Amino acid sequence: MKRNVGRIDALVRIAAGVAIAALAVLVATGSLTVPVVSAIGLGAAGAVLIVEGATRRCLLYRVLGIDRCPVD
């Protein structure tokens, strides 16, 4: 599968994934309460964003036919 996520988009995904993962840790330790959202769900969402940013591949972009990656 070829890359379909641009460099800036990838950096934003990684930053957001790290922030969401940190939020998941705070929820899991009880330091922060978030209604209706579990620590496991936040952790999974953070992990997905980090992996997508690191590999610069997004399955949803592929399904929708979006290609935000310039020619390398």
C-alpha cells in the first residue's frame, strides 16, 4: 500500500496520538475523569493515530480515494 498521508498531516496525527494516549493514562490512573469514554478506547485511538502518522498510511483515506502525499 503506497503512502497517502502528507508529512504535515503525519506530524499532526503523531502529536494528537501522543496527546490522546497521555489522556488515556490520566484516565486509567484516576487523575482525570472523562464521561462515557474509557481509558482503553482512548488508548486505542491514540495508538491508531500514532501508527498512521508513523507509516504515513491511512486506511480511511484509501477507501475514500484521498491522496494527500506529494510525490516523494
